[in-house]
Amino acid sequence: MNDRVAILGAGSLGTIMGAVVAQKGGDFVLIDTNREHVDSLNKNGATVTGFLEMENVPVKAITPEQMDGIYDIVIVLTKQTANKKALTNLLPYLSENSVVCTLQNGIPEESVAEIVGKERTVGGTVGWGGGWLKPSVAQLYTKPEHMRIEIGSLDGQITDKVKRVEAFLKLAGDVEINTNLSGIRWSKLLMNSALSGMSAALGCTFGEVIDDDKAVACAAHVADELIRVSRKKDIKMEIIIPGKDFYELQFDDKKGRDHAIAFLREVYDVHRPQKASMMQDMEKGLPCEIDYINGIVCTNGDAFGIDTPMNDTIVKIVKAFEAKELPFPTMKNLDMFTVPELS
């Protein structure tokens, strides 16, 4: 593949992807605003711990000021909060034939397309999680066999640009092209809003959420609310975990909720060490993506007249912390959630 490739955003996922791709001989550059991180990547290489042990894999990293020439493929892994600045800065380094693939959390394609153009935008989801430990070092929270990526075009067409992105991302893990991008996105949003949302609101790992009866019941209600909103939007959610249909997470009675809880415990058992990227930002005192994850469920619920109390509570807690009205979240925040009595 002769495309000139950049990975924009070398946080935890960018560092992990960079190490995996580089070890397989992929040619690319990592772009990040953290100069200390960039310098360490260039000096020491990328190191991954956790479910992968990769030490000092040589990579090339630059800051945005060092961008040059034209990038044919750009994989976007920045936080959505940085999109306006990061993507606007990218524009001079794109050609008409360049493709920008956002693998960010939430539903970012529309905002990305507004900046770089619909004809250059491809979207997708990453089915694995990681944590940033220190400059040039990240931890993989997900077993390598679950490193799956789904991509698609905005209109569902399998274009040359989608295939070019696929060719590069295959170096990072299993890749599938899907013609229902909105369905992929809302399935991934469910994963993020349920477990990541609760992780951020409680200041804990995914394992701690699924091990606590009340916390996992709250996560089930978060998922149920999202599914009801997505149905009103006429979105058909896709299966992004083989053999797992997220529609099983919608329920009307206690039996259905018990099934949803068992479903979540089984699915997220392989992600036990993971902490929400939102929580990681909160630990660093950075604005997190709550508006782009649980907030999406809340705003769409309001638009369609659907109550979303669990998602509302998560957003309220995170916003209160960011406003310095609450201390850093702990499991004690479960007291702020009310789990409905079901028969």
C-alpha cells in the first residue's frame, strides 16, 4: 500500500495501534499535541502492557506543527472535544483523494464531515480499550483476540476510500466493512454509555461495575434507554460482538432485566481491567466526552419524548465533578441512582 498514513491522536488507543501496526511493518506517523509523549515515542518507541506485552517498538511521532505534505489516510483517535482545532489544522495536508477515518467515541461522523467534507469521511468503531500510563506507554485492557474494528462510509457504499482504510487497519486487528454505519455507531455507543458511563460516574473499572449488583442493574437500564431512543430514530443496531445481539438488553420486567444483567456480565468479563476513557480524562483534570456519549442518549431522548433517567444521572454526576461541585466519583455515587422496582 503506497498511501501516506497518519494516526491523529496518540493517546492510549493511538499508542497501542501504532505499536501493533509498526511491529507488522506498517508505514505511518503518529501525531499528538503532547510533546513529551512525542519525544518519548521517538526516543524509546511505543510500549504496550496489559493483555499485550510489546516493548519499545520503533515508531515515528510528530506534533501538529511538524505536519508536512499530503496525508492520504488519516485515522482520527483524538477526543471529540479537540475535533474543531485538530481537524481544521489538518485541512492543508489533505488532498481531494484523502480519506479521514474517525474511530472516536460517540457519533462523530457528522461533525467530522462538516470540517473535512462528506466525500472524505469514513467512520468506524474500535472494539477494544486501553489506558495511557505515561509518555510512550499504554495498557491494553482487552484480550488481543477481541481487537476488532468495524468501518463504513456515510452512505453505506463500499468505496475505494473505505477499502484503502480497511487495508491499513487490518494491520491493527480484525476489520469488517459494514454498510450500516449508524447501526455500528449506536451499538458502540451502547457499549460506551452503559459501562463507560457507569465507570465514569462511579470512578471504577468495568469489572467493579459488573461485580456490583446495583451498578450492573443501572448499566442495564442505561442500555435499555439507549435502545428505546435508537428505535425511535429508526436505527437498526448492528452486531459488533459476534453472537451478541444488543436488542436482548431491552426489557420490560425483572426477568428481562436479569437477562440483561447476565448478558452484560458475560460480554464485559473480558474487559474487566478497563477504566472509561472519560474517567481517565477526569483523573487528569481534562474535559471528558460525556456530552458525546451519555449526553447523546439524553438529548435524543428529550427530542423524542423518551425518559432517560439513568443516562441523565450519569451526565449530572460527571458535569458536577467537572464544575468542582462534587469530589472525584466513587462507588458511593450509587446512592444517586434509583433502580426501578420491576415485577
